[in-house]
Amino acid sequence: MGIKLDPQYLKRFKEIAGLLMKYGNSDLVKNAGLEEALKDDENLSKEVKGTAEELAADLERLGPAYVKLGQILSTRGDLLPPPYLFALSRLQDNCEPFSFAEVEKIIVSELGVKISKAFSEFNSEPLAAASLGQIHKAKMRDGREVAVKVQRPCIREQILQDLEIFADVAEFYVLHTELGKKYEFDVMVDEFRKSLLGELDYRQEAQNLETLRRIVEEFEMIKVPFAIDAFTTTKVLTMEFIKGKKVTDITNLERTELNGTPLAEQIFAAYLKQILVAGFFHADPHPGNVLLTEDEKQIALIDLGMVARLTPRIQKQLLQLVIAISEGRADSVANIAVEIGEPKPKFDEIQFRHKVSELVQTDLDANIARMKVGHVIVGITKAAGETGIRVPAELTMLGKAMLHLDEVGRSLDPGFDPNASVRRNAGHILEQRLVNEISPGNLLNTLIEAKDGFEKFPRNINKIMDLVAQNQLSVKVIDEPLLVDSFQKVANRITLGLVLAALIIGASNLMKVPSGFTLFGYPGLAILLFLMAAGGGFALAIQIAFYDQKPQKLGDPDVVSPLVRR
């Protein structure tokens, strides 16, 4: 059964079908019924295979949802080959700007005042235009320079339509292809939906800016712009304007005069704290979102639409993983990755460990100082997908963030060693995690639990004593009748074995005693004892082979473990 082609979405389905035909999935197009969407377009129906760079260009042409999807796919080494990962990682979220008249209309609608009343200056030409919105430089009435991000008109409706189409295609993949089942495309689309819709709420981004500012405030060389809440809504974000340039735009000549080593060290340490201590990190630190300030003394982190949050358990495991990667311990990397992931029924653990070991060892042999932590993490997610273990979305986002961070660090200082930075900061990270764990909140929670335990202790003791007095106390750790029966069976067989052994020994001794009664030319009594021993042994063997209960496996759904039987 193919995908139902809704007439209002026909153009979008046609574009998706064209992509699939161009990049090698013509069979899926035919099976899904998408071929109908291409019947009037001769160019799209041609069997022309596209390149990785063309795929990136096609996604940019199709709009914001496709650009964001491409950026997500750039971290999925388990789905795409390296040339495509590289091309998609370079996706630039640049679009044609929308008119200033639209900007005025949105600001008036959202802020409730005219631009001339809210700002003393407002540049009509945007500084940058992206898929979700564009940024204008302005000046507040009090003289502060600000950047105003304005969301594209009707962009939410367009994205919701594209997400619905993605969900239909993903569902078809899951139902009709092994690839879709293996990589759980429906789950991927659901996570993508949550992430993208979150980026459409600029109030959330303002909160993210404030949260990140608090986390990195100890790093003097790291700057995060502050949001101006009174001039921020769902579709308008007003924040501090920071003058600077992309770290990747630094020329070789400028780099010789730049004190890049401490900058690289601080940006890396700041990210380690975000990920491994705070559990909240800027998940999209590509070079366009990391600026070198005009005075060349600070690094600014901007565009916090995409962030990730980590539970304490995941934080602990990721800390162990990052340290193991930095030290080149392949076995430990594989062990931690298995703990982080969720093995599927057909998980090939041996193959997974082999791939992870090969991945770490290859980089290690090349030069541990040049090993890219992000590259190894992305490689782990690829190996996980190929061998049947589900890894959390946080690991994929961490891989993407670390991959960009490796590039940022080496743009500031070509000799920067991220692995050495991990080892240098490990002690401080552990200290901060310990401080968090013994924070007043955690201590209070522990005290409350202890208080509850002490309050319930006397009542529980009274219950136990009452049961003892009534002779009703029982500890059901094992199945007592089964245990008694087993011991009795063992005792009986030992006794029978001793009797048979005695008969054999007695018969052997009687063979030496002359007797008038003989069987087969041998003393008759001795032969009778031998026959009795043989019969008893044969009967015991038959009982063991055919009548004993077979060993039961705890994994058998029909078996109740003696340890939990009541």
C-alpha cells in the first residue's frame, strides 16, 4: 500500500519523490506510489544520480525544514557515507530576506508598538537572513545596541506541513523497508519535530541565553548575549548586539597575531562544563554560531535555538566516554557505549565492539593529539545503527557539537589538542559534579528520605514482631518444597550409588572364593551380585535420562524463578 497523496501536499510530495529518484531510491518511489507525483515532470523522472554537494544545494532550495533535516542528517554517520556527511555539515542556513514591511508588521503585532517608538534606530537591511527568521541591527532608546531577530511570516504553518509529510514518508519506510525498521525513522522524525518546533519559540531561546550565561560566567573569555525580555515574544527576540567575525573567517595572518591557545582552551572547557556538569549545552556550535569578538579577546556563543538537556546518569556516562576516547581506551569506550545504548533483539555485540575498537585504534595510530573526539562519537553512533543498538538522541547531538567544537578549537589554534584538554579539565569537572551532588537541594532531599525512613522504622519493626508472635513470618527467598525434594533426591541417589558400589566390591572379592555353585563358569553368588549392580545402575540411568525435570531457563516466560515465587 502506497502513501496517500493529499492534493494540497502534492507539490511537496513531488519534490521528495524527485530527491529520492535523484539520490538512489527509485524503487521506494514506485512502491510508495510517489511515481504518480512525477508523471508530468520529465526532468525529475530521469535516472540521474546526484552528488553530495548537490544534495546540500537541493535541501537549501526546498526550505527551512529541509535545511534543518539536512543538518540533523549530517550527524548520522550510521545512515550516510562520509562525503554526504561532510557536505551536509556545511549546510548554510542562508535564505533570501523578506521585506521590511513584513518586519514592521510582525514587530507591531508582537510588541504592540511601532518600531519608531520602541527603538531609536532600526536598520531596514538585515544583517543575516536564515530559514526561520532574520536579524536586524537596532538601537534602544537608552542607547544600547541590540540585534532583533524576527521570525519569517507564516513559517510555522509551512514547517508543520513539511513535518506532516516527513511523518508520512517515515511511517511508510518503517512499515515497508528493513532500513526504516532498523533505524526507526518514525522516532527520528518525532525527535526532529520537537527540536524544530522548539526553535520557533523565541521566548525559549531567550531563556536558553540566560541559562547558558549563568553556566559559563566563570569563563572570562566566553561571552553570551543577554536577551531583553520586555522586547521579546514568540516571534521577536531582542538581544545584546556583539560585534565579531566567524572563527573560520580568521586569516592565517590574523592567526599569527591572535592569542588563540587560551581562547581554544576556554571554549572547550566551557563546553565540557555545559555537557558534563550542568547537563545543558549549546547543541549547534557550528562556526557561524561562534564569533571572535572585535577586540579578539573573547569568544561569543550565539543562536541558542537548539540546545540539549542531559540527565545526571547520561552525564556520568558521557564523562566516562569522553575521557576514555581522549585516552584511546577502545575497550572502555565500547563498554560505556553499550551501557548508554539500548540493545535491540538482534544486537551483534561482538561486531559492535570490533567496529568501536577499530574506530578508536585508527585515530590513535594516526596521532592521539589529532584524534577528533566528535568524529569518534559520530562513528560510535554509526556502528550502533549498523549492529542493532539504539543510542539516545543526546549522544548524536553530543557528537555533532563535539565535531563542530574540534573545528572551532583548531581554527583558533591549529596546534590545539582537545584530548589533552579533556584530561586537563577532568579533575575540575569531577570536583564540580561532586559539589552539585552535595548541594543544599540534594542534601535536603536525602534528609527528607532519611526522616521518612526513621518515621516508618518503629511501625515496620512492630509489624515484623507481630508476625513472629503469630508464627506467620516467612521469608520467601526460595521455593522450600522444591528445595526439600531436590535434597531428598540427591540423598537417595548417593545412597543407591553407595549400595551399588558395595555390591560390585563384594562381588569382586567373592570371585576369589571357591564355590560349588557356578554361573558361566564363575562363582554363582559373585555373578548374581554383579548382575544386581548392573541392573540398579541401568535403572538409575533410565530415571535420570527420561524422568528427571529438565533444567529451566529464567528467560523462559512460562517459568517463574524460585527467587520470586510466592
